[in-house]
Amino acid sequence: MNASSPALRDAPFLRACRREPVPYTPVWFMRQAGRSLPEYRQVREGVSMLDACMRPDLITEITLQPVRRYGVDAAIFFSDIVLPLKAVGVDLDIKPGVGPVVPEPFRGWIDLDRLPALEPDAVPYITEAVRLLVAELGPVPLIGFGGAPFTLASYLIEGGPSRHHEHTKALMYGAPDLFATLLDRLADITAAFLRVQVEAGASAVQLFDSWVGALPAADYAKYVLPASRKVLESIADLGVPRIHFGVGTGELLRLMGEAGADVVGVDWRVPLDEAARRIGPGKAVQGNLDPAIVFAPWEVVAEKTREVLAAGRAAEGHIFNLGHGVLPDTDPEVLARIVDLVHAESAR
Ligand code: 1CP
């Protein structure tokens, strides 16, 4: 289990998640491990994304790369939200420049037969990689992650990345019983995937509901929240902080907290002081520099970084991050400067 050292338990990232005082604001980046780093592109040469996600040596190396380069306060496990679906036998691929693709999309009750439970021993490479990483990382926390039921359902139903989620919404509104059963099944799979990572040594988890911002709050509460709550509550016994993040979720922030998050991730559209007000007491916030801002001149980046830090002080705990993942063409040097600036400006 998660027998962590005092140095790890007191890591600024974990203290901020628990809303305890921190020596400085901790920072990490979503998608810090993938795509933008030249050393990542080098180790991925000739290896498909899914194969890389099943090799403990590559998972370990890729997860460590941004920690070495940036000195970030947490490592994010290298995998993908659809990996557990692959592990239970769903026919899917992760296509370069596209993302997850499911050749036979889910549309009916019969398709549930393609979603059996995730047995922990179906992902031995995850357990092994987490163990290797925890040994290498020492006092730096490892964040495990999984896809939230709605976002996973969107890939299964659309068959791939989607702008409007029209098939997903057609099924959600048109066949609510089937949709609820599908989300419940996905909740069990993601909960099992998170449990494997934490039991092997991950010290926090993030549940990504990247595309749920496509829904109005009332429909989120009715069709999605129960399944996300099932994921987050079913791992409560593990005692690690649970971060819950989505894009375009300004209207959903309070509900996402109520689903069982300790930390609510916020994209760049809502300033963190306003986000903290919407979320309410008893939660930390994570975010929320616009990932596109890093392409602007450094003075602008620095000013916007300071604005995020200032707004974050209104929250009971703040973890600095981008409002979504690092864009593939991002200059790693700029991210390194942001980490240094966040640490220097927030030192207390
Ligand atoms: O830092 C890291 O890279 C950590 C590992 C990681 C994580 C946390 C990857 C590797 N993917 C994810 C989560 C993930 N995957 C999310 C949630 C986060 C987010 O919103 O950005 C989502 C929606 C996916 C699905 C996915 N996988 C996409 C998005 C497609 C779309 O719908 O727009 C893509 C492009 C992938 C492939 C992928 N996953 C990860 C990497 C590095 C890549 C790029 C592929 C490659 O390098 O070959």
C-alpha cells in the first residue's frame, strides 16, 4: 500500500491538495510528459502509443522526463484514459495526431458485452511501472489518473475525438437507461484502474472529464454526476487526494466538487478567485494559465502567471497548472521559466 515517507507526505503538492500551508505554490502541467519534449519524441520513435503505455521501462522514463527538466512538484503517470478500455478487450487504437479511435462505436445494449470488469491482474505493467516510479521519484508525488465515465463514453459512442458529441448526446437523451448503465460500467473500470495505481504507490489521482463541459449543469447533475461520484467515492478509502478536472466547466464547478473531489481543476475561462467562490468551501483549486498564452512574449506570460497566482490566493489551497494540457508546439524553455517564476513569486 501507500507507505509514504514523511518527505513525500509533506510534499508541497500534497499539502496544497489537503489545504495545508505550503512553502510555495506547487506546480505541474497536464500533458507535461507527452508530445512537446524532444526527449519524449526520441524515446517514442518507432513505438506506438499503446505499446509505450504497456512497457514499464518506457512509462517510467517518460514520466520522469518532465520532472528532471522542469523541477515540477508532481509527476503525472504516463498512460492514457482509454488504456483500461483496451485492457478489458475493447478494440481501439490511439492514432498519431488524432487520439483514441474505436472502429466499432457503441450504440446499443449488446455493446455492453464488450465492457467486462477490469481485473487488477490485467494491467501488470501499470503496477510494475508505478512501483519503479515511486522508487525513483523519492519525495516527488506521483499522480495516477483515469478518464471520467462521460468522457470515456464519448470516445466509445463517437468512435473517436468529437467536436459536438452529437451521438453521445443522442444516446444520453434518447436512451437514458442504456446511457446510465454504460456510465456505471465505465465508472467501475476507471475506479479499478485508479485503485491499481494507488495501491502500487501513487499518492494522488486525477479524474479527467475533459469533454463534460458540453453539458448544461442540470443535465450534468442528472446524467453524469452519479457515475463520476461512484468513481470518486469508491476510492475514498485509499485516503489520497482526488482531483477532478474538465474543460469549459465554469457552470459545473460546484457540482464537480460535490461529485467527491478534494481539488477541482479549472480551465482558463474562469479566474481562480471566482472559481473558488463557485466551488465553495472545503476544496482546493488547480489551474489555470491558458495553454496558448505560453506562445506570447515572456513579459506577457510572466504577468499572466502572476495574475493566476494572485487569484489563486483566494482559494483554500492552490496548485498551479495550465487550464488544459500542454500544446504540442510549446517551447519547453517557457514552461521551465514558469515553474521557476511560480516558485519564486509564491515563496513564503
Ligand atoms: O503528461 C502526459 O502526457 C500524461 C499522460 C497522458 C494523460 C494524462 C496522456 C498521454 N493522455 C492523458 C489523458 C487524456 N487522454 C485525456 C485527458 C486529458 C486532456 O483533456 O488533455 C484525454 C481527453 C485523452 C484522449 C487522447 N489521447 C487525446 C485527445 C484527443 C481528442 O479528443 O482531442 C489524444 C491526442 C491522445 C493521445 C495521447 N495521450 C497521451 C499522449 C502523449 C498522446 C499523444 C499521442 C502520442 O504522443 O503519440
